[in-house]
Amino acid sequence: MNAIESPCILVCSMDIKTGYCFGCGRTQGEIGTWIAMAPSERRAIMAELPARLETVERRPRRETRRARMAREGGMTEPD
């Protein structure tokens, strides 16, 4: 089974004004139907996400898991 690419960064909070998620830029409807979408539909939406994220009213206040991992230098191997 192939993994489905997702723009989710674990910041699941919606901008009321635009209707876009602060983390990934998708709408609630897109998030809910993401798995059922054809790969071409997902690629088309992903191409729009950078522009959408520029329109959100505010940025999320909490640090995302991905940002924290990047800041900390990634994951470390357990001893």
C-alpha cells in the first residue's frame, strides 16, 4: 500500500476568516476527504497551499512538532 502524501504539520486550527487551516492551508472539507481524493486532486490543492497560507489572518501561536524537531536538530536514536 502506498502512503498518501499530506501537507499536515499537526497544527489543526482553522482561520475563521479564510476557512483555511493555519498549519497546512487546507479547508475542513479538503482535510476530511483527503484520503478519498485522486492523487491529481491532492497535487492541485498542494500547489495552492503556499498562496493560501499567506492569506490567513494570524499565524499559529504554538510551535509545531515539525518546527521543534528542526530546531532541536531532528530525532535522536534511543540508546
